[in-house]
Amino acid sequence: MFPEEGYWSQTVSTIENTRDLNVEKLREEVKESYDMVFANGYGSKLREKTFRIGHMGDHTVGDVKELTDAIEDVADL
């Protein structure tokens, strides 16, 4: 997670891809297997180095946990 204190977003979290996962393939497999989506990094420099999880509107902590569990399962973490 990247935000400096005071700059947290209430709508999206950015996660560093420290395991060098193929983010695009991971996104496709999570969507296909779990019908859930998340975004790759913003811009060409961060496309495979980070990914983003939205948590605005009606999303709950449980929804985000369900998505992170799906990501871990598909990535075999």
C-alpha cells in the first residue's frame, strides 16, 4: 500500500506487485473464476507493478476481503 499519511483514498487502494505476478492474467482468471474484477496499475509504468482495488459505494470490508481471497487463490499464494 502506498499512501502517505493524510493522502489515503476512501475509494481505491493500490497494492504493489511484490511477487512479480502477471497482473493482466491474474485479473482475467479472477474475473472468470469468481466473477470479480480489479484494475491493473495506472499508466504504462505501473501496469504490471501494481494493481488497484476499488471500495466505494456499497462495497464492504467483507467484499474487499472476498476479492483479496480470490486473488490469493488464483495466484496460489
